Amino acid sequence: MGITHPYSGKCLSTLVELAKDKRVVCTLNRDFSFHCAMLPKGTFHYILLNRAICKN
């Protein structure tokens, strides 16, 4: 199982406005970038980080 990070509020509304298809490029620790999707769940959207990404 990977790690999830919930997004809501102003950050989420800006991301949804800019990325209509919910596809984004995430950057972790200003070092590692990867393509992902924002997954809706209730009032939050999640970005899933799988094991391979967590190891990097």
C-alpha cells in the first residue's frame, strides 16, 4: 500500500481550476517529479504515492 496526502481548501480549488482533467505533476522535496492524478473522496482529493515513489 502507498501513501496518500489529502488536499482541500484553497490549494485544491486552485489545482482543480488549473488541471480540469485532474492530472498534475507533483514534485517531492524539490527533487523528484512525477505525473499523477488527484483522486476525489468526499470533500478531499488525494494523490497516491506508490512504494516505488516512496523509495525514491
